[in-house]
Amino acid sequence: MFVIWEPVLPTDLAAPSTMTLKRIADTRASQYWDKEHLVSKSIGEIDGVVWDYVAVYPPGKLWEKGPPQSVYSHDPVVRAIDGTREAIQKLLRENTK
């Protein structure tokens, strides 16, 4: 899992603090600070920053000019937990056959 932190609010002046990074406790997660909104722009930022968003991508797909087609996406993240879990479990079942 990749967690991308971006400056969104006027108070987001620097990379996330250790306390903020601890919100994601799973050691399989890699967290990044994207000051220039590069990821947000690549997934569709037009009039504003793409934030509080989750997307599940199939394994083995490379991002070229932009992300591959997601198998699931939703925002806000807090309302997407069940759907995200289901999409990941489905991919895992399909890839263990």
C-alpha cells in the first residue's frame, strides 16, 4: 500500500509529522510526501487536489503516463474501507488460482 501525503490545507507547510505517519500502522504501507501534487495530477487533478481518495489497482500493472484502470476507487476513504477490503480480497483470490 502506498500512502501519499500532499499539502491541502493552509497549515500543511511541511511533510507529515511522526504522529501523523503513525496513523498508518501497517508495516506493509509505504508513505510519501508529494509536495508538488504529482500523484494527484496523474490521477485526475483538474480544478483541485485529489485527496481523501482510495484506489485499488491490479497487481503487475505499471503507471505510464498515468495510473492503470483501477478495480475500485472511492472517496472519502472513511466510507471506502469495506469496498477497498472487498476489492483487495477479490484480487488476492484471483491471483492465487
